[in-house]
Amino acid sequence: MDPEGLDLDLDLELVVGGRPVRYPAVWLRDNCPCPECLAPGTGQKLTDITGIPNGLAIARTEDAGESVLVTFAPDQHRSAFSRSWLVEHALGDGADGDGRTEDDKELWLPADLDAGLPAMSWRGYLAGGKAEALEAVLRLGFVLLRDVPAEPGMVLEVAASFGYVRETNYGRLFDVRVEPAPGNLAFTSRAIRPHTDNPYRDPAPTVQLLHCLRAAGEGGDTGLVDGFAAAAELRATDAESFDTLARMPIPFGYIDKETELRASLPLIQLSPRGRVRGVRFNNRSMRPLRRPYAEVIAFYTAYRRWAALLARPERQLSLRLAPGDCLVFDNTRVLHARTAFSMSAGERRRHLQGCYADLDGLASTLAVLTREESR
Amino acid sequence: MDPEGLDLDLDLELVVGGRPVRYPAVWLRDNCPCPECLAPGTGQKLTDITGIPNGLAIARTEDAGESVLVTFAPDQHRSAFSRSWLVEHALGDGADGDGRTEDDKELWLPADLDAGLPAMSWRGYLAGGKAEALEAVLRLGFVLLRDVPAEPGMVLEVAASFGYVRETNYGRLFDVRVEPAPGNLAFTSRAIRPHTDNPYRDPAPTVQLLHCLRAAGEGGDTGLVDGFAAAAELRATDAESFDTLARMPIPFGYIDKETELRASLPLIQLSPRGRVRGVRFNNRSMRPLRRPYAEVIAFYTAYRRWAALLARPERQLSLRLAPGDCLVFDNTRVLHARTAFSMSAGERRRHLQGCYADLDGLASTLAVLTREESR
């Protein structure tokens, strides 16, 4: 849209790109950029919506070249809006707007990634590749960083490079290796089916990192599934199951000596406009569903179909993490899994380190990098 | 309900408290407690819902005193369910189940708290009062801890006593005092209207702490508003506005040199069953709403009524934090505010320190304490 294409009318109906756009008086007033209304420096609003006078209206508009001057009745408050700002913020049928729903993602099957995984070396990441890597996490749900020094604690440095570590009962970082008395099946050599982490937490961590320090002799391969792509397929092929999973809160829990976490949220979380905004799936930590008989049957029917769809081999991207590999993925979208692994005597034992972080901080880092690049 | 009141039927229809309760075969199988299905020690499920055989049915049930033995067709898997467990987990019209909606809260007006604020000394908190304080945060939305040593950094110790600090772009802790070039109006001496923190973050921090190191000479009083109580009133008096606010994602943003956060979520967040589960409200950081004209008008109508309702003096609990006072509150529910304060020359300057944490960790700590107390 071209700022030059603006025409002014008494009601502040502007013609934008040949189409009339109305700006409500209350909207204009609430977005007034004058230093009484918007704090210079912080860009934060100083006004409160209840302070806008009753009977607000536009008394007068004036064309001032690059700007439109608006005088409001009844208090004669004056605001200057730049034409380019008005064009950029024209009312319309905007999406959910913060990049978190399926509408702002590129959904994938492993076959779609044949051209190459979103991956780069740690050296490349530090030397200007960071924006590309973070963009991949937001768009595809993951990135693989290679040759991150296979040293304990490095996973925290990776997280700190784009955001803030979310400490949990598992610590700031956790070791994924076989433990003698595991509190979680992750800390055994068993296969783990595709799942999201910490569904018993609210807010659940939205980013997970897994950094390989030592690979297993055999097995221990990592699998990734695009939960948003799978949800789109479920909606297309079995709308009733999709609706059931989006509607019913399902209880999850985790208990050990020092911890007792529980949360009850749907397996598929929708935006208010009905778009997929998150998945949570974890067979290990689901707790008994205490709903009426018919609802329970509806849930199990949907859950079983959803689980089968998520487990389809063609949905599972298989990776074998080598020492130094660090996966960064969107825990609201991408499910992860691993195959069982060997524990032969004398063999070096598989050892990953993981930590959690959040998407908002990651997106902020990307936005700042992009702003700097576009200067 | 009394475990003795159970009667066994071939379909595993049990009579619980004189009322028949049916347990679906798939539900029973998914909750089988045998060591093949549930990992001893971790209590995590080893089974996957897709592994349950097609044509699952209950082949046989046997009464075994305290337990019911169930044999499943077609694979003859056997499960023993204790009667008390079955009673405790009977199907029914359970609530959302994790304590986070209005149904599990005690809503308040300041007048309701006349009998006394939820408050205790830091010494009392450490000497056995912690469970009571945390319970107050979950039930009423806040607790006031008094005589927390007025030393920098103590707010992090308070947070660590029940959960995990959520680090953000403001740091692990932030200083709330007048700054020469503030990036946020919080860091001025201005009045700040009732708001929740960080609506531009997703996930937003769910717990906030504010610890007073120095009070202002005049002003700087703290206000708290129960957002869930206010939302219940809005629903009762203006259902249309309530629905608008629960349905429309509203963009929030925060920008400074190193940060560019945005999130778009409704001002009132509902559970899938339509119960209030969170509020976000912050006049300072709302961004221009880019929706069609009629929706924008509907939003501003609702928003203005909601803001007026939240600002009513009878909803606002006023506190004057003294040095050593530390407020811990639910940032998904309780809005906080402050009055403007004096900055007279020679006067000691108001100084709070704050940090964020999360409700899930707080609830976990309370659950573990309660478990220990009930031993």
C-alpha cells in the first residue's frame, strides 16, 4: 500500500490503495502519538481508556502533507498521524498476529525436508547465522546446531545466546542418561515415543534444547514429528476427533519426592479464532480422566486416532545426534522421541544434556537481529 | 464415598455410594497399574494407547477383597484395581482439575478481607507457615510477607523458597525505582493503573514478587484488584462485553534497544469449559488493533467498560508497602497498581525489587508440603 494513495474525508475515512478505510475515532484517540498520550522514549501509553471523554468524535481533520491532523470533540485534543503509519496500521482482517499459530508456520513431513535439514555449525551460528537458525525454529519448529563443543554445560550457553533458561524441578539443565533410580523414564535406556515435554506444567516450557555429549553404541536415535502438520491432517480427516481433543482438558501429572506437578489442558490448543496454537502429548504422564462415560469414550476414540497419526513412520524425521549436535525445538509444536539404546559393558554411555527456554525470548532476539540487519 | 459401597458387575459397573458407575474398558486398560503398564518407582506409563488391542473388552472380573481383578479380551491382560482407587477416580463431572480457574478460587472485594489480609512474617513463613502462605496465593491471589530483610537480592530468596525464578529481559530481578532514562513507565514516579505485567510475553510470568527496600516519602501506595472477581461481575452485568474480551486476541508489545516482544491473546482467557482462567490488562503496552471496523468498535466498547469496572475504588485493595514487605501475587489474576510518589530533594528514594516465577512450581511446593504434613 502506498501512503500517496490516501485521501482525506471528514470522518477520517481514507482511501488506501483505492479502497476506503475507516478509522474509528476511539481507535485513533487510543493510538494518539502525541507526547501527552505516548511516553517519548518508552513508546508506552500514558493514557487510560477510561480517560477518553464521553461523546468522543472527530471534530476536524486537516491535511498536513505527510501527516493528517485530527482534532477531537469534545475536548479539542489534537493528534497528528503520519500517513505512512495509518497505511501500515490500516484496519483489516489481520491474523492472530504474533506468529504462534499454524498460519505463521511452514508445516512439514520429513519428505519435505529432503533438500536439507535446518542445520548449521555453531561457528556459523556465532558468525552471523543466528537469525537464520532462530527463524527456522519459528518457521519449521527446530534447528540442528552442529559442532557445539561437547562439554557439560554448553547447552546453557546455547540457550543464553537467544533467550533465558527456564529453570524447573529438573534443574537449570538436566542430564539425559541412564540413572540407577530414575524418576522419569527419560533417564533409562528405553525407547520413548513421540511426546512433548512437561505437559504437567502450566506454563509448559515452549523451547527445548538437547545437546549430545556422547552417542550410544547402538540405538538412541532421535525422532521429530511436526505436531501442527499432524493436527492439520487430523482436522482434515477426522474433524470430530480434532474437536474433541481441542475441547477437553486432559489431566497430566508428575510426582517425585520433591515435586508434585499437575496441569489440565487440551491436547490440541487453539487460538480464539480456532487455529492450532499448541500441542501437548505425552503417554507417560497422563492421569486418569474423570469425566462422564460418554465423554471418556469420545476422548479415547480421538486420542487413539491422534496417537496413531502421530506415530506414522512417514511423519517421523529420524536423526542420529553425534557428539556436539544440539537440537533446539519448539516444545509447543514439535514432538520428540528416541529409540531404545544399547548399554553394553565397557561401552561409553549415551549422554545428552538438555534445558528449557521460551519462544517469546527467542522471537525477541530474532526481531532485534532483523531490525539491526535492515538498518 | 465409601469403598465398602462397591458392588461388582460383569461390565465393571460398580455401585459407588448407591449410584452405579461404569468404567469403560479402554479407560481401565489405559490406567492399568501392573508393572508392565506403569513403571514402578516413577509412576509413569509404559504403554501407548495405540498398543491397546483392537476389540478390547472386559472378559472377566473377579472380586478379590480390597481389589477388583479385571481380565481383558482379546489378549488376556490382567489388571488389579484397588477398590479405593476406583472410588477415588470414579468418572464424573469433574472441574477443570488443576486449580487454575475461577472455580477453584475465592474471589474477593477488599471489603471481604476486613478480617485480615493474607499476611505473615518472614520468620513465620520459614518456621512452618509456608504452606499457608502459598495456599493464600492460590486461593486469594496474593500473600504479603513482612519483615523480609530489606536487602538487595532477597526477593530472589523468597522466590527460590517456593519455586523457580523466571529470568526475562529485565533480568533475574529488576529494580523498581526512578531511572534517568526509563525503558518502562514503571521506572518513573508516575502513578501506574491496575495492570498485569508482561502481557507482551507468551508465556507471561504467572507469579510476580515485589519487595520493598525503601518506601517513598509520600505516595507510592500499592493497589491490588482481583481480576477474576471483576471478570465474574462483567459476565453477570454485561455478557456481550465479556464475550468480546474472551474472544478477541489483542496485540501487546514491548520494544527497547535489546528487546522486541509481542503477544496477541484475549484480555480474558477462558478454559475450554468457558471458565475464567486468566486476565491480561495493561494500558501501557497495547498495540494498535488491526481488525475490521465493527470488531474494533465492539472491542473498544467492551474494553472501556472493563477498564472502568477494574478501576472502581471499591475493587482496589490499598496497601502501603513498608521496607521489608514482600508481595507475592498471581499475575494471571491479580492486577497491581501504584499511586504517584514524591521525589523531594534530600528524601530517600522509593526502591522496590521484583522478580517473576510461576504458579506451577508454587503449587508443586504446596502439594509436597501438604503431603508431608498429612503423613
